[in-house]
Amino acid sequence: MAIGKLGAPPAVGQSPDTLLTRPTWTEGLLSWLTTVDHKRLGILYIVTSFVFMAAASFEAFLIRLQLAAPGNTLLSPDVYNQMFTMHGVTMVFLAIMPLGIGFANYFVPLQIGARDLAFPRLNAFGYWVYLVGGVFLYTSFFLGDPPDVGWVAYAPLTSLSNNPGLGTDFYMVGLFVGGIGTLVTAMNLIVTIVNMRAPGMSMMRVPVFTWMMLITSFLIIFAFPPLTVALFQVMMDRTFGTLFYVPEAGAMAILWQHLFWIFGHPEVYIIILPAFGVISEVIPTFSRKPLFGYPVIILSGIFIGFMGFAVWTHHMFTTGLGPVVNTAFALTSMVIGIPTGIKVFNWLGTIWGGHVRFTTSMLYAVAFLITFTVGGITGIMLAVPPFTAQAHDTYFVVAHFHFVMGGGALLAFLAGLYYWFPKLTGKLLDERLGKAAFWFAVPGFWVIFFPQHFLGLMGMPRRTQTYVEGIGLELWNMVSTIGTFIMLVGLVLLLINIIHGFVRGKPAGDDPWDARTLEWATSSPPPFYNFARQPVVNDRDALWVQKYPESVHGERVPEEASEPYDRHGAHIPGQSWYPLLVALALLPFSYGWLYDNMWVVGLSMVVVTFGVYAWALEGVGGRHIHFDDRRDPQGADEGEQA
Amino acid sequence: MSVQSASTVPVGSGHTDHHGTYKSTRLPDIKLMMWVFLASDIMFFGTLLGTYLVYRGRSLTGPYPTDVLDIPLTTVSTFVLLMSSFVMVLALHALRQNDIGKFRLWTGAVAFFGSIFLGFQVYEFIHFVDMGLTLQGNLFGTTFYVLTGTHGVHVAIGIIWLLSILVHSYIKPWTSKDDVYLEVAGLYWHFVDLVWIVIFTVVYLVEFI
């Protein structure tokens, strides 16, 4: 049977107690709504996060226009507060973090030679919950007022008496619901990476991107619960009149800061570790060398993961926790710079002496190294409490975290986009257009954010709607705003390049970069079953060893040892409506909570319960396919129970 | 993954499940998933308990913990919950022995014991409200109800889960091959039990030292 027919088998594995018909569409909208394929969900994550990133960029653009000149009145103070809040929340929770998770969704199973994540339907649920949380948050623009309390939403600014509008509720409920999706996806990734590695792929042969996603996932499962509880406490305060953040009743507003940053600092690494992973794939490939110091990179990542939970009060140096606490956390904050520095030197060591090809992807990787290092150095400066006492809540801090988030994570993910786009679509992005976009985007980024160091040191506070004339802030604010136009050109060119690539990109072939890891061993884009043969791994850089065994072992290994024929076929999990149903039921849940209507909340919980039961009874389902020949799988139906 | 290929390369300690899908650790995915979930859940309870401890003794008005907490009463309900964990072990053992009758009996008994615990909690909450301890009244009320309430919701979910297993065992007869599904529910149940031991110690017993 040909692959094209395979998607629509005449009868489908379906257990008798299924309530909704098991969906089997392979094309069109319904196939995407019911998909459990990690590759499709990965694409959905990536596209959705770029849409949210466009929204957040637009908000940032308005902020910079407002600050271009002193005394500007483009945005009123209220709207300005909403803009910087939504910009921060969107970039952190809806754009950069899901972008990393999207890449992980697509490439972790491919890199470890698996056919999907461990729990494909749960993975679909994770995506839909993320979308529901994000859409809910953005409906705040149409239903009253968007959040205006900053992305850190410090208590007691968020109390009902200080902030009676719906904006704060949108923030609390939206992040609460969206966080559920992030949590289940992280758990899913951990089980997948621990348990579904190809035969022979010991932990020290796992590709670095997958390794970093494993560490990231552990950070998520430990860091999100404190945030979720803190959000829930404020929701309880605002809806049921509890006293968690009511200073008049003896509560301490600083508790929110602790809980938020116990989440918030690991969150920084949740965003940056996947970026480290991408860089660790891109640089070896384009230097044609194995990654320098693989074990050290992995151990540094683990160390960063541990230490990420031990530095949170460096966000609170000015709250008066005392010299002992400040000293301790200053030391841990400086210590965490060490493994990060080790990684940077490992990447440099990889480039050193390599046959470097400066593709667009590699250019972004090099730009990442430089920009991220600058952000890291200002990070070390801010780890010194006396310096923070001066720089806290100034544009110096804004410049610092934009250098690590934007210049670090975002540039790395753009390197990843250029690197993996051929695998995602089967088509190449245009290199000339890509380089042109690069030479606008990256210098534009520097022009925006580097002068903000100066503004901060001059004392310009962050989150300020305007500034007066004649105190020396005009020049660098204007320069920074001009930078947004330069970067905008780069981003528009990037967008054109992506569309151009989709429509008339040149065919990429399976392995356009002569890369090292298993995702390049299958076709571009990969078939729904990923691998016709179960990959067997003999070494690190599994594909490289397959392609060039003599370069690793000094002699050719026998053919049958490299990739045996998979006689058992593969199990392909069935599509399902229930992840979408349960996720959508969280939308009325959110609005019910927002408008204090507990009937709606209760009703949506009934739907969730129904969905969970139907989900469990429906079972994994799906079908078993057999491979008679590498490119000709045979479909066979299989009804299964969970 | 075929047996032949396994013999040609070093494959570590892996194992294939009944789909022929290779599992690196030999453990079922669902069991690993439960461990990962419980690791995360520790942080949920840790944060709630941390909040309780940070606000301990900061209530500006009564009733205070020693005014309302009744150690003998809660000791009884704690004992019942502890025993339910013991019964849970018996249920899993019976299922593994393929003794379906006893498996159903003990599973139902766990749910019953859990319900007794919940009944005690409901009684305790009503009694406390009568004594003036409310969710909005003081910090002790706020933190106490949200902490123990979250635990109660966990117990309730566990009861519903076990009863669902009980009902399902009649719809689609369970055998010893299904033991992992009961084992996972058991992991959850023991965890919820363990959390209560911590709450009982920190919230109840410490007040009377």
C-alpha cells in the first residue's frame, strides 16, 4: 500500500466504548484539530509562538515610539502600563518558552529515534491548553482592560482594592491555565527522553538539544508549581476574599516576590537551556567537528539546573533581606556564571580549527555567542548587591535581560529555525535573503538595547511612561527607537524568507547540512512514522558515525550493525478529539472565574471530567504498520485498550 | 525493535513492551509519568505548606490553632488514612496473584477508608466554621483551609479514581496483567497519605509541643 493511502484506512482501531468517533482525517483542518503527531504539534507550537511574538513585538514597538522623545503623549500612562505588561507576559510565557517547547516537540523524538512522545494525546492537550491560555489572555483587549501590573505582578498591587479591574484576573487565570499545559508537556518530555531512547543510546549519547530539554523539563516541573500556587492564592484573594496578600491582616506582600522568583529565576533557564541545546547542535554541524567537551556541556547544564533554584533572591536585593542573605545569593549568582562560561568556551573550542561554514544559521549562532556573553557579563554585574542597589529597576536591568532573552534565547532559536526549517518543510530558506535579514536584525537589536545600558546608568527607571527634557536621556532613547526600525526591517525580511521558503524554496533533501544527529536520518519532512527502521545507536553523533564510520572507528562497521530492519513494524497512536475538548472546556472555566460565576466554573469542570473519562476509556488506539520495504509500509488495523 | 538487532549492538538494559516498542529503562511509561507527576506535586504542597509556615503565628485575630485543633479526633482520621495505604498494598498484591475477588474487595475498602477520612475532614471544617474560623477571618483560616482543602481534593480524586477502577474491573475484567494501572493509582494514594502525615505533624502536632 502506498503511503498516500495509508492515512485513511477503511476501518479504524476503535474500542466499543468510545463516545465520539475516533477521528482519522489526514488532511485539512480537522486533521490538525485531532492530531496527536508530535511533528504537527511541534509546527503548531512554533507557528503559534511566532504569532504571539508578533503581537509582543508590536507592543514593544509602541513602547519605543512612546519613549522616542521626552514628554511624548502617544500612549497614555494606563495604556503604557498595559503595553509593557502584555509585552513581557507574552514574550516570556507565550512566545519564547513555547518556541523552545515547539522545537522540542518536533525534534526530541526524532533525535532519540522514537516514533512519538510517550503520551501523544497528552502532548496535544498541552498545546491546546497553551493556546487557550494565550487566547484568553489576549481577549482582555476586547473585554475591558488588559493586565497592567507588570509581568511580575507584585502584591499588593494586585489586590482587589488596589486594582479593581479585570486585568489582574486575566493575568492570574490566564497564566494559571496556561501553566497546566506547560507542566504536562514537560512531564511528557521527561518520560519520553528517559524511556524512549533508541537501542544503544545511553544517556551520554543523547544529543545535546534533547539533554537540555530534559533539564528544562525538570526545571518546569519544579518551578511551575510555586507560580501556580501563588497565582491561585491571588485568585482566591480576589474572588473569595482570602487574606494571602492583605497586609492589613498580617500578610506579607514579599511572599509573592519569593514565590514568583522561585519560579521566575528557573524560568530564565527554562528559556535559555533549550537555546543552549540549539546552539550545541548548530555549531558542531557548521564547524564539521564533534561538540568540544560534550560531557562537560551536559554536566554544566545539570549544574545550571540545580543552581537555578538557589539564586532567586538576587531579584530582590533591594527589598531589605539583610546582608547575610544578599551575600549568600550574590555568591550563588556568581557561581552560576561558571558553568555558563564553560559552555561558551566549549562552543568556541568547537569552532576552533573547524571547517566553518557561515550559513545564516551559523551567523545567528555566532551572534548569539557574542550577544549572550555581553548579557552574561551584565548579569555578573547585577549579581553584586551594591551595584544592584544603584541599577535596580533601571534601564540597565532592561538592557541586561533583553540581551540574555532576546540576544540569547531568540537569536539561538533563529539559528535553530534556519537549521531545522529544511527538516520541517523539506525546503531550504534562501541564504542571501537570510543573511540580508540577519544584517538588519542583529545590528538593529544592538542599536535598540545597547544604549539602554547607558540610560540605566544615567538613572532612567524602567516602566516609566515618559521622561522630562534636559536631563540627558533624549539621545539614547532616540537611538534606541531608531534601532527598532532597523530590527523591524530584519524581521520583515525574515518573514518574507519564511513565506518564500514555504512557497518556492529549493528542495532540501534529507540531510542538507551534512549533520550529525538522527533527525537528519529520515526524509524531509519526516513521514508520520518517523523511521521505517528503528535506529540503533552505536556512538554519540549517531548519524555522523553511520555516514562516516571510518572517521570515527578507523574502519567501516558491518552494514547490519548500523541499522537493522524493523520486522515488528510500528505502532501509530490514534487521533483523538478529547485533548481538544478538555482544553476548550478550560476556556469557560477561565471566564467563569473571571466574572465570579462559579456555576460556569462548575459546569466546565463537569465537561473536563467527562472528557478525561472518555479519554481514558478511548485508549491509545491507532494502528500497527508493517514495513515490507524501507519506503513501503503496510497498514494494519489494531483495536486496543488503554 | 527486533531481537536480532538487539544482539548485534550493545543495547544497555532496555526492553520492549507488548507493542514491540523499545523501553530504555524497562519501566512502563505510565509508572515513570506518575513518579514525575508526584515530584511536581511535592512542590505544590511544599509551596502551600511554606505559605502556612511563613504566616504561622501572624494572625491578628482569633481563633488561633490551639483554640480549634482537636488532636484526638484528627488522630483517628489520620489512622484511618494510614490503614488505607496498608489496604492499598493488599489490593495490589491480590491483583498480582490474580485473586480478582480480593482485589475488588480491598480496592473498595481503600476508597471506603478514604471516604471516612474525608467525612472527618468535612465534619472538622463545619465544626471549625462554627467556632469562628473562616476562610476570610484570619491568616490561619486562609492558609489552613487552602492547604488542607487542597489535600482533601487530592483524596477525593483518589477515591473517584479507585472507584472507577472498581467499576471498570466489572466492565472489562481485570487480570494480573493490568497491575500497573492499579500500582500507579496506589503510588498516588500513598503519596497523598504521606503528605497528610507531614500536614498532621506540621499543622496539628507542632502547635501542642
